[in-house]
Amino acid sequence: MFNDKIFKVSLAIIVFLIILGFVAINFILKDDETKPSYTTMPSTAKATNVSTDPKELGLETIFINIRSDKYKILKADIAFVMKNTQEKKALEKNIDNVRNVLLQYISSMDANKLQNEKGKERFKQELVDVMEESFGYKIETVYLKNFILSP
């Protein structure tokens, strides 16, 4: 009788542990549409050089042979921030002529002066002066992006 009682209690505990195991396994393996962070691909946003400023307009990348003792090629992305959106629209319509004038100006200048920050600031001011003298555009500022002097 005592053995029979121990057997029934042991059997009840075993059945309880089996049921508990099934519940635990179902809980662990439950597919609730959430995935661990290591299985999902991170979202990738493409970086662009496109400005969100409505008054800014960038030229296409400039590759040009330059006059210099050390350097042979200048690569630059130049962007102009105009005084207003009407100026930007006028520049957009005339962008090919503007690019041509700037390429002629850059190819005629001495690139040795562009090596330091002071020279680049002077270059930006000269670009503003050329744009105002040649076309009459009112420019707020000039950005030099990807400015590379290559030997």
C-alpha cells in the first residue's frame, strides 16, 4: 500500500513535469512574428550628397588638369547657395555656361595656392566673384565637397 501510494505520487509528479516541459517548449518556440535582432538585416539608407536646402545647387563633379608643380588633377564637387530661389532657378537654366566659365577659370589659376585652408577660402571667394561678374548671380556661400588635389 505504501509502495502503491509512492508510485502514484511519483507518476503524478512525472506527468506534471512532462506537461510543464511541453508548456515550456511551446512558450520558448512560440512564433509570435518577432525575430531576434541577429536574424534581421539592418536597414540601409543610401547616403547622398543632395542638399535639402532649397537655395543650394551643386555642379556635377569637376575633374580638371591644373597648373601646379606638385599636382596634376583637381577633383571637386562645388555647390552654390544662392541668395534666393529665383537665383537658383536662373542658375539651373544656365548651368552649362556656368560650368564652362568655372572650368576655364580653374584651369588658368595656380593650384599651389589651394593646398591650405586659407587658399581654399580665397578660392571660394574668387568663385563668388567670378559668378557675380560673369552672370550677375547673388551667391550666399560656396561649398567645396570632395576637394582632392592629385599628383
